Amino acid sequence: MTLRTELGLVKLTVDYGQEAATKKWFCPQQRAWGLSPHQKITPGLAEKLCFTAVATTSFAQAAAVAARWGVAVDDAVIHQQVQRAGERAEQQAEVRRMAGAPPAAAPPAALVIMMDGWMLRHRGADWGLKPAGTTGERVAWQECKSAVIYHLSHAAKTAGERGLLVEKFVVAHVGEPLEFGRQVQAEARRRGLGAAPRVYVVADGGVWIWNLQADRFAAATGVLDFYHASQHLWDLAHTLHPENAAGARAWVEPLLHQLRHGGEAGVLQTLQDLPAWCAARGQGLPETAQRELGYFECHREHMHYQARAAEGCPVGSGAMESFCGQLQGRFKRGGQFWTEPGRRRLMTLEVARRNQDWQEVWQSN
């Protein structure tokens, strides 16, 4: 038997025979080492290759890194190992979700949940359709819904006052919001959701996110990302002053200061007075302005930024943006067009690595 190992190819002379009880042929050494009947790679090397595939930007780069260890392995072999390990990790993740949350060793004083989405490319139904000019769905863009969960006490700062999370846990799912919400809630329970006296949901204005908040985290305090709120105020300012940048700035900057420092009621009142403000100038309220008024009214209870900051809660979703950027660095590179199983299994391993579930994938190998 020839095995790929961390030291290169190793040739072994092993026993092979028929088991008396089952009449099945097997190799005792393979069984003792936890190898499948046709496995030609040791679990130790398989784990290292999978970890490298997750931590680098492509299977080809993972193969190049392995070559520097002195292990010559094709990127197709690494891909095969990722598919096997990713399938195990998927099964384990579902078992954990079904089992429910373990008893909290140290309940968090406050739990923060951030959610967002970003787009990545899958192979469409007509992938590979020829000739090139033929119309078809070669590429299918799909949204990867993602979440970051952490104890508020794990938020820190670097020497340069940049935000830092000592520990965080993540969720990534391509599919319907309902299933994503189930996964986020299950992960939050693992991290102390049921025992936390305070829970914050911080997100941008995505309607599906706030529907999930109402469905899965109704008792949580919602916080609209301040940057996104400020963007909407700027859009409104340019709508009201379409050809006057200085006028738009003069209108919006005092409102942004108010909004950030406890004056959200005054900001909302200013917005409610806009129809009268427009009428006094002999103009109707623009349709885009009407939409923005609805946006801020919908998030009326999510904009108490000074109060939330006083509690230590973040008023921005920087940790979420950072996580989305990191995932895009692996799953949205030039030339990457995923199959659903291939993307899902690699992403499941990525989540297992980040959530400290990596060893479980290999204990059952």
C-alpha cells in the first residue's frame, strides 16, 4: 500500500484478508489507522491540506504551499480532500444545531449579533454553453448571508485605537433568509443567547435582516448601522438640494451631529416637517425624499446612538464588513465560478475553522 504522508510517499506491506464474521475483505492496518478502503492519503496530511486550502486563496496556491513543505500534491487532490472533509463538517454542523445550545459556562453580560449579505458567482444553468455568442445563464449571482456573533466584553482596541475582537463566531449561508435565521439563532444559542441579559442586533437597512430580527431575536435591541443611516441622510440632502453641494452639506451636517449625539427625535421631527418645508418653497416633496422618510420612520427605534454607545454597544457594523471582506477574498476572486456543493463544503470548513470546530471534523475521520 502506498500512502501520501507529510514526509512524502511511503510504501508499506500490509495484510489483506476476509473477515470471518462478515465475509468482507479488508485491511486491518487501514481500519486501525481510520482509513477508508481506497484512501491513499494519511489523515494528518489531509487535515493540513484542507486547512491550507481554507487559509489561502485557491487550491492551486494551496498546492504551491504544500510543495514548499516538500509534499508534491496536485490541486485536484486537495479539492477532493476538501469535498470529503466539508461533507463531514456539514453533517456535524447540522447535528450541533439540532442538539441545541450547551449549558453556558460563563454567560455573557451582553451579546452582539451583526448580519449582512454579499454577492458571489456560481456556475449558471447554462455554464459552458457554446458557441460563445449563444444567449444563456452562464453565471448565477447569489447572495451569501453572513453573521458575526460575539460577547460585548470581547471587544477591544489596538494601541492605535482601532477596533479589535478578541473572539468572535460566524455564520455564512447561501440560500433563503429563513434557513439563515435558523443557523444564526442556533450559533447565538451556543454562544450564550439564552443567558445574556442584553442582546444587540446591529445591521444596515436590509429588509430581510430586520424581518429576521423580529422573527428570531424579537427581544433584542436593534441598532441601525450609523454609516448607512448617514448615507441615507446624505442622499436626502442631495435630493433636496440637487444643484447645490454647499447647501446639501449645510443641511445635513447638523442633522448628522444631532443623530449621533442624542438628538434623534429632533432629526425625525425635521424629516417629518419636510413636506411643509417643500410647500413653503413652492415645490412638491420628491418621490425619493418620500422613500427616505419611510426608511427613517421604519428605523425610528434603531437610531438611539448615544444611548447605545453609552452601553458599550457598537453603532457601526465594522466587524461585519470586515468578515464579509475576508470571505470575498477567498470566494470572490477573479475567475472563480463555484458549483453549489464545492462552494458550500469549502465555506463550511472555513466557518468550522473560525468557530473553533475544526478538530471535531478530524476526530471523526
